[in-house]
Amino acid sequence: MKKQLEGLVRQMIDKGLFFDEATKEFEKTFIMAGLEKAEGNRTKAAKMIGLHRNTFRNKFLSHGLSASQINSKRNKNRLTH
């Protein structure tokens, strides 16, 4: 997994993505993946990714995420599986 991450980071640098933007995207993706795995339950997702639920909530809101995004992703996954 570490090698995959290193390759992805190199691609991001090659495409001109700055560190700040990359870390924001990573954080948002990490939060969304946790929420999907926890079936939209923020408390479970926070535990799963190692954040206090208040920190998770703050990051969730700071990225402009909404519960409807999680629900629509879950519904799409159900239809395709």
C-alpha cells in the first residue's frame, strides 16, 4: 500500500497539485470512505478512522460534506452490487 501511495503522490506532483490541496483531498476522501464503510454513521466512522467524533464532525463540515452525499453514494453502491 505504501508503494501505491508513493506512486499516487508522484502523479499528483507531476500534475502540479500543491501540498495543501492534496492533503485536503486526502482528508475528504478518507472521511468519505470511513462514512461509507460505517454506512453513514458518523460516530462509527470517526472511531474507524481514529478521530474523536467532534473532530470528525468539524472536518466533515469544513469540507462541505453532507449526509445526503453519503446516502446517495450508498444508494448507488447498492444498485451496482
